[in-house]
Amino acid sequence: MKNLCASVENLDVRRFRTQACKEMLLHPQSGAATHCKYLKLKIDNTMTEPISFFYCGNDECVASKHKLSSHYSSSFCDCGEPMKYLLYQLPNAESNNIVVSDPRDEGVNTSKSNDQKETLLNPKVASGFGYKNQLLGVGVEIVNQQCYWLRNFPPSIRTHKPAGGTFTTLTMKDPKAPHYKEAISNGGFVLGPETFIVTDDLTVTLSPVSVLSILNKLKVAFSDIEERIVYAGNKEALQLLIASYISESALTDTFTSQKAKTRILKA
């Protein structure tokens, strides 16, 4: 997995649809991030970073023109300006209780709502992180893609609609959408068409020239290379995900070694 992350880090940002696409792959978010930020126990580093809101800095654009906000400071507003100015998020007037019981136990009625129960039983990725061709079957959290701008100082927003007062409804900018263009629903993160080379340890390279250097490093003769066509479905995708955490030969363990497949499934 570390090789896969390093490959994304090393890939030129110009290969991505937007700079935000690279940030999204390097820092994925759970669909339950909004709920998890209130937990006292932080399971990973991503949960310590609050979800931020940015805008182009032009109050007139926000109030009466494009009315856009973004979770990524690298995004661009439809007015052409970078969305690098932070909006202060005011707290919502709501309780943030969490589930403490086993959500599968129908006899215990301690969940705040059925939505929280569904969050624990069927975890999803955050909105915008979905991809229509992904094989794992992980769902995407459908959330309100709006926030509410209040003409305060500093510029402030709420994620829940205010009960009163003057406010402007802002739409969240799709982080996969380039300037002045709409992103394809559940589209990919990189520009295409493109061909990548993935080695057994999940190092991803773009240039075919790098393949020769990899073969030299592994001391494999070019004549020893054998082409094989493999099937990749839901089962193989799950095996590959598991192998990426416990093996240095993830592709071999997933697609060629039956014993390794058994070992991975038992892990």
C-alpha cells in the first residue's frame, strides 16, 4: 500500500483532472467523517483534520453570482479565481450523540437514528470520492451539497440551513471539475486515455521506459516475460486490497498463486 501511495505522490499533477483529485487520492475521506470528528478517540490522522470550506474571496460572487464553495483550496471558482480563502464554519444547533451499542442488536434502542445505524453497518466513502468502475462495491455517501453563507466578519457559513436571518445558499464545487466544465458523474481522477504499468509490489509507473529499469533492477531478462490475461472482478478486487496490506507481491498472490489466495482470505 505504501508503494501505491508513493506512486500517486510522485505522479505529475498535470496527469490529474484537477489538483484536488490528487489530494483526494492521497487523503481519502469516509462518508462518516462529519460524525467521526466528534469522537474523543481518534482512530487515524485524517479524523483530526476538520473539513474546511473555501471560496474565491469575492463577496459579490458568493452573494449573487456563482455562489460556490469548495472543500479544497486548490479548486477554482467559475469566475476563474482560486478558491483559497477560508470560510469560518459556525457550529450548528444540534446534538452530536454517537452510537455506543452493537448496531446489529435489534433489542437495544440507543441509536440516535436509523441513519447512524446504517453508517456503521454499511460504511461509505465521502461524496465526490466515488468511481463508477470500482469493483469493491463501496457506496458513496449522499449528502447535502450546499452550505449557507452569512455576511459576517470573518466570512462564515453553516452546514445546516439557518432558522432565520439573511443568508445565501452556496453549492459545493465538484473537485473533479476543471475550470468552467462539469465533471462526469462518478468519473475518474486522472486524465485519459492513459496506460499505467503496475508492478507486483503495486508500484505504478507511466512511462514504458521505466519498465526496462524495473526489469534490470529485478534481474529479469526481457525474454523471460510472459503475457497473461487475468480476470478482475469483485472477488479479485477484495483479494488485491487485502494483499496490498500484507504482501510485497500483491499481484502474484491475487492472480496466480492459489495457495496465496487461500492464505490471504484466511488472514
